[in-house]
Amino acid sequence: MAGKVLTERYETLSRQIAQTVADQLKAKPTSCFGLPTGQSPKGCYKLLGAWSKALELNWEKASCFALDDYLEAEESITFQTFLEDNLYCHTNLSGDRRFNPRFVDDYDDLIASRGGLDLTLLGIGANGHIAFNEPGTPLESWTHCIWLTESTRDSNKRYFGSNVTVPHRGITMGIRTILESKSLILVASGNNKKRALERALAGPVDPSIPASFLSLHPNVTVLKDFN
Ligand code: F6R
């Protein structure tokens, strides 16, 4: 991977990522952000929410694009609801600037019409997925619907009540959508990501580890909280 790979405590890496988002927003108020859900970005969103509530950040002209979401899922468990609860509701980002691929016919056209993604945050799945691009996703993929692998459904069970079935399908930005972003930050939190990240960083590009495609991007930073 051409970019930096840094190892930090979770609190430290969350602060660094939040600071990068804040700097981007201040330098370019009309910035477009690609945003993941899950445990990995939660610390960063908490800080961004606090800084926004303290009126240190102005999201009025920014646009945020969820990376992915479940299909056929109860609203309360969707990624959009996660982003609303963990970030958007603490900011002054208006409702018509909170985008989600479930509600847009051509997500890639919309992103392009807004000037493209400036900064995209990513998590990594234990199977090497980025967004919901599961192993086997081709490089030339744009926003598309997918079937979730059993390993992803299994690892996401922790976010669902015991009587709720994890959805089988989702919609996600493609690998090409992600690589078009001007800069990328991958946050890998949790030892269960270690093997996938090692394979992604070792190269060469391998569709069975979708995160390995990131080595094709000139401006990617990886932050991990394990050795
Ligand atoms: C979710 C997403 C996924 C997660 C990944 C890691 O929007 O893009 O790729 O980033 O599954 O999830 P956590 O951080 O919960 O371990």
C-alpha cells in the first residue's frame, strides 16, 4: 500500500480521523464525505458530534453519502438510522444532504454531480470487505445490490436483537466508487480484522480480499488499533 499505516489506541485514532474530517470541512465547506457505519467509526462520530454541538463545525454546505445499507430491513436497524443517531442528529447537516444508496436511483451520478467524494472513511470486515463489497467483487464495480456472505451476517449479529434476522441483502458503493474518492481513511478496529488487513496490505491486489484494491489509490491512510 502506498499510503501510511499507523497503529494507535482506539481513542487516539478516533481523534485523528475526526480531526481530519473537521479539517476537510473547514478547508472546503462544500465537501462530500463517504461514511461507514459500525463499531470502527463510532469514536470518531462521537467527537464530531460533540464538536458540532459546540458549534465548532458547520455542515450547512457539506454532503454526506452512506457507503452502504441493508435492503429489506426494519428502519430502526438500517445504516441510515445509525448515521442519524450517531452523527447527523448532532450536526446542522440538513436532511436533504444526507444521502443513502437505498433512496437514490443512480448514486454514482449523484455523487459526481456534487463534485465527487472528497474524503471517504472505511471500515474493514473480518473477511476483507470494504463497505458491503464482499470477496469476489470486481474492481470495476459501481453502486450495486449484493447478497451478504454468511460471515458478514454472522459478525453483524451483534448489532441485532436475538429475535431479529440479519438481512440477507444490501446495497453498496462499488470498489470503483470508493477509489474515485479523493482521499480514503481505512479504520481497522478489533483483532478479528488482523488477518484480513495483513492480506490486504501485503498485496498484490486480490478480489478475494476487497480491501487489497485500496493499494491502487494514491492517497489512503490506514489506522489500526492492533499490532
Ligand atoms: C458498514 C461498512 C462495513 C464495516 C465493516 C466493519 O457501513 O462499510 O464495511 O465497516 O463491516 O464493521 P465494524 O466496524 O462494525 O467492525
